[in-house]
Amino acid sequence: MKNRVLSSYLSKDKLGKRKCLPMNTLLLIYAMLTLTFSFSFSAGCISEKNKIKPAIDLLLENKTVEEVIVTNKKAAKDSTPNQSAKTIKITESYLSQKSENKTDGFQSQWPMFRQNCQRTGESPLTFRNMNLELQWVFKPSEHTFSYREGTNLWSESAIAIDNNGRTEIIVGSYDHKIYCLNASNGNRIWTFNSGDEIVATPIAGDENIVFLSSDRSIYGLNSSGKRQWIKQLQKWTHTSQPLVASSPVVFDNLFSGGYYINDTYFFDRRQEGYAFLRSSETNEEIWTVLLRRSPIYGPAIGDFKGHKILFFTTSDGIVCAINGQNGQVIWKFTADQQIRSTPVFSIINDKPTVLISARWGMVWAINGNTGKALWSYRTGHMCDSSLAIADIKTAPHQNKFLPDNSKSKSEKIILSGSYDRCLHGIYASSSKRAWKFETKGVILSSPAIAQLSPTAEQLNYSEKIAFFSSMDNYLYCVSLASGRKLWSFKTGALPWPFFKRGDAVFSSPLICNITTQKNKDSIQKKKTMVIFPCHDGKIYAFASKHNKHKP
Amino acid sequence: MGTIDAPRIKLFELPLIKLSGAAIDLAPMIMLILLFIASILAMYYARKIKPWRILIQTLSLGMFVFAAHQTMCVLRTWIFGFQAVGINDTIAFALLHIAVILIFMALVGGAVFCGWICPVGTIQDIISFFTLKIKKQLSTKVIMGADVTLSILSIVVLCWLSLIYAPADFFFSENVSILFTVAGLAGIPFIMIAPVLEKKLRFFRYISLFGRTIIILIGIHVTNPGCTVFETEIDYSASISFLGVLMTAVIINRAYCRYICPFGAVFGFLAPKALFRIQSDSLPCRINCGKCASKCPVGALDKAHIEYSQCVFCGRCVDDCTHKVVMSVEK
């Protein structure tokens, strides 16, 4: 201490200059920055507390979901008797009416993002062989706008619907339009103009098509592309930003999704992520809850003995389980990083499990009952795409188990595309890696799973296959059991020179089938197709070649 | 073409202190501030700085490398953070807060972060601690020969590894870290031959900062060797250039900090204006024993003249000043 001469920073040196004059200014700037941050945060947190109903937040661990729902119901009835009771009544009436009206044709196509409510990305359709050939290519003929960097060329995925025996592909585009294409030849049937680009995948209700556009509205169209209803979610102002919508899920004539509204007006800033449940026919609102102050992704729906639980992810890294009856939060799980992917619900080891992939490459399996992490798997780099899961030993919608040497009856494989340029196949039961398929580009789109029928060259039982695209401009098909490549197709390159990480949403392939009619004996035959809205701005459709040596 | 599996060495893989329930972890920021305050206090009050520095370096290594799941990614996140301001304030805070804290630290204590907290620096310190012991037993000619061979070898190994692991799609954008590291290391053999060039090569730090800033502004995902340590992110270029950092630490103490580190360049700009700094009582030094200069790990001392833009505030010179009159920490 004795030797260390201390002097104030305001003291003057020999020349009479103040030694550290800029320090005051810089510290002032820093203090202002800190104050701004802390103010905006405290304001956000306080208003969030006021607006969100507490709703049995982070429910005690040992309770099952059924107990939670009962307590939630009671709490809701006690607090706001009129509204909640009405909400529950409406939901229950919808659920009781529509739960038995499921049709097979509806299930077999691709009605929403990731094919089903659980978001597994698995289609029950079967490909005859792996000699896939290009059927048609669709490119929007006139460009209202030119491509710029980070354009969301197509919606997250296209959907396939049956309309009077004709399969139609419906896809949203960056040019503010919804395209309806004939799946058999790629001809345009109709288009519908919205106010802004369409990033969220449309959904197919029983009779209509619903989509969220970035122009802050929900649209309901009929099967011929005419608008039936429209609901504005946020009024336009000079400072309102485009809506960030998640791809909704459709079940029992209800649809649920999330959206993020952002108003940058300085004195009344709004950054609100909502989850909602609505009727797809009449657009009647059942509930809307303010979840977080970040974009919302999902939901995936889990069925807990007839109770629908909705699982949402938020971009600030939270997984929420929401009671489908009244929109109350049952549990929350905080992941290690931001999340940009849709959650997946699946039954693994007889446990309801929610699977998510976080931004820095962690795949988390979360107990659907309690919201606690079961296991985690680390990929090499960031994960922005949604996961896909399929049982490699059991065919979907069949209770018959396929022959295999091992004793266990089911083995689920999770597929995770990552920025480390690999598609990871993970055993769902043990979180061990089954295989890793290397490509030469980062994988941004989510895989779509289909079946491959047993042939002479192949195994005795049907094999599961996954289609996914990589930024090395290839559409790949790999076997789910072994991870080996079965087929690949070279697509075009990005319209702009290079892509920035995380700035654009790239579309995923889908599986659908078309009915082909033969003239001679007029026998209807189904042909399975894979349709891929590609990052080069075109839509490709592939189908198996006719197998001449069919027994 | 190949891929590397990232080892999972982190003790806590979930956030420790959540910001309003979100995945944004405040623990690294709090750790950083506490370590910073501790190191400033140690510099200011401790009689012997070395044991405190070793303690804080060990703590920081343990905390940032083995404990906290996500630590500091400030190289490129600031630009994404500025983009997110007003769009999503939560994310903006997550991406900006560490950068703001680092700048604040630089304004208060200069490059204290480099000398006391940065795990990359600590690892280089450990390597040079052992190599200096070995070098003492060897003759100058042998050391010279070994250094020149090793520096050329390190460049060759780096190029070879980057060719093997280079991603096929965006070679340039993904390999920025390797390119800058190799370009910086290419100067080291020349320093061995002509030591005069040493001061000139230090300017490369600013080129590295400038180049990276341009690339970050374009929007390319840039990494640096620190990513491997702070994030356990086995990114191709980050991991390979980290290997280069380790190899060059054998040749020159803290070679990466001296010639390439972009953060060092930022600290180099801000440190001369800092509140705290190491200063000599009487300049020029009357004794001129040169002990302080020989101890300096970054070569910031020349006959008690201190180059503040280079100083990492480690306090070795203060400790080793035998006459106890030269060095002091000034406020």
C-alpha cells in the first residue's frame, strides 16, 4: 500500500489536462443504456404479471395432469364464473361433437405443418419403390416482388387436401399469395392475395382453409379459394410490425396456434406473444392467452385421457403446457437456449413426452406430466428445424407389429437436422445416437417420414424413410432404421448469394397421394408423392416409377 | 469432410439465474462482474498480486469452461442484439448485455478481462509457464530453431486440418477464424528472424478487428477460438484455430492475444482511457534493471514505458519490481 501512489481520476497532470475526461461521458452513456434496459424489462415484467392470469403457474411436481385440470377448472369457475364456464362449455361441446367424426381420407393426407396434431412429421402413406422421378415443377410465373436476402420463399410447409377426389396442394408464398395447385400435374387452380407474406403453414379444416398472414390477420377460405371470414389480430399503425405467426394445428374443427405482435411506437410499445384456440368454421374465439413477450411456436397436442393439452414453445426458451379447455398454463420448462422449433408430442417408454430442439443444438425430452427434463442429446451445432419421430418397428395406425429379430416391440427414432450439416437419428428410449447422416450443407428444413413397401430387393417388412433437404441443394431420402441414403435429387441454389443464419424460414417436404385413373378398366390407383417447396423458389413433385416386375 | 462430436463438459446445462423465467442466463454476467471487482480489488490492495491472480484465473476457468452452460458469445451477437432492439427486447438484452459489461470493464480497468478472467489467456499462460521452464535449459540456437520449425508447422497443420474439415458450401464465411489466425501466425517466423517486426505485427490485431466487423455487418456467422472454450461449440474454424492458439503459445507467450485477438483490439482502444491502470512512479525509470519488461507476458513494457493498449493488467511487473519504487496501480 505504501508504494502505490493513488490519485483521483479528476486530478490534473503536469500539463493541466484532466487525465480521464472522456470517462465521465462514457460512464454516463453506459448508465443511460443500463437504465433503458432495466426500465424496459421491469415494465415488461410488471405488465406481464398483471395481464397473465396466474393459472397455477409451475404446478407442483407430483400432481398428474388430470389433477391439474380438475383444480384448474375449479379455480377458473371460482374466479370468473361467467366467462370461464362459457369457455369450457363451448370447448366441451366442440370436443364432444367432433371427436368421433374423423375420417381416414383426412388423416392420410397432409392437413397441417408436420402432418398431425402431435407434430411427428410421419405420414402413413407408402412408396412403391425408391426409383422416384420428377413429376412436375411449379414456379410462380409473375413476380410481384423480387427476391431479397432472407426472403421466406414459401410457408414453413405446404399442405395437401382432398377436394372431391382431387388432391390439391396449398402453399403460402413470399409474394403475399396462397397458391392452390393440382397435385397430379402442378397446374395452378386458384390463388388468393393477402396483405403480406405468408410464413405460417395454412391448415385444412373439414371444409375450409385457414391461414395466418404477416398482415396481422387470420383468413378463412372455402375450397374454391373465396374468402369466408377474416379476423384482424392487430390494427395497422405506422409503427406496427409484421405478425410473426406459428403454423397452427387443426383438430376437431378447432385450430390453435400462436402469434407475436410488435408495435415499436415508443410510448406504447407492444411485444406480445399470444396463444389461441378458435373454431375453424366460424372463427369463434374460444380463448386467447398472453404467454410471453417473444414469438410463439407450436403447438403440439397431447391427448391425456380425452383432455387435450397444448404444448407451445417460445423463442425466449420456454416450453408451456396449456390446458386445452380454458387456456391456463399447467407447467413451464425453461430450456438452455432460445427455441425456434415446433414441439413434438410422443409416447416414449409409456410416458407422454414433449420433444424440442433448442437453438444451440440440444434436443430435450420433457415429461409431459410434470414438465421435468427426461434426457437431452447434443447435436454439433444449432438446431432450428423441427424434429420428426417415428417407430421403426411398428407401422402407423396398425397394432400389428412387424417381424424383427429383437424382442422389444417398439423402437422410436427421433430425427434432428442441424447446422452441423448432419441429420441425427436418435433412439428415443435411450437418447443414444443411432446414426448420423452427413451432408455438405446445413439442414434447415424438417424431415418428412413415409413408408417404403416391401419389395424383393428390400427387407421382408416395410421400411420407414425420411425426406429432408439440405443447403447443399439436395433433397435426400434416408432409411430410418440404418441411416443410409436411398435417393437424392439436385435442386436449384438459393436466389441470393449466401444465407445468413436464422434469417429465413425454409420449407419442408410433404407426403401425399393422388388418384390416377386408367382408361381401359377405370380402376382407381393411388400414387404416393413427395412434394417439396424448395429454397430455389420452385416446387418439386416426385413419385415412384411404375414397377413393371410387380408380382 | 468430417464431423466432430462436441464433448459435454458443462456441469450445468440449464440456466442458473433465469431472467423472468426465460432461458436467458444472468449467471455469466454476475460471475463476470464479481470476478472483475475481485481482480480490481486484488490489484489495488494486495501486497502480492500473483496468488490472487492465479486464484481468480482458476475460478474463471472453472466457471466459464466447466460450470455455466452458455457463457459469452460477444463476437457477433452484438449486431444481432442491435437488430433485435425494439423487435424483441428480451432477446436484445440476451445478446447485448455481455458486450456492454465488457466495454464497461474496459473503461474502468482496461484489459483486466484479458489478464485475469479470459480462459483463452489462462490456457496460454499455463502453456507458457511450462514451456518457459523447458526453454531455460536449452541454448538460444536450439530454441530459435525449434520456434521457427513449430511456427511453420502450426501453419501447415492449420491449413491441412481446415482442408479436411472445411465445409463444402461456404468456405470463406465459415473459415474466417482460421483465415485470420493463419494470417496472423504467418508473421511469427519473420519475428524470429527479425525481432524489429514484432511491433509492426501487433497492428494486425486491429486489421483482424476491422475485417471481422465488416464480415459481421454483412451478416456472416463468424467464430473465434474463444467459442471453443466459452461455448463448448465445436465449430470447425473455431476448434482448429484454437489448436493454432495452443501451438503458438509455445513459441511466443500469448501470441494470439498480441497479434490476432479482436477483443484485445477493442481493449487496446479503450484501455488508455481507463480509470485504473498500472503506472510508474518516476518515468523514465532510474534503475533500468529491466526485470519488469522481461516478466511482461505481452511485451507491453520497454524500460518502464508502458504501452497501455497492450497491457493486460496482470500485475507481474508490479510484483517483480525489486526496488518497489517503479510500478503502482493508479486510479
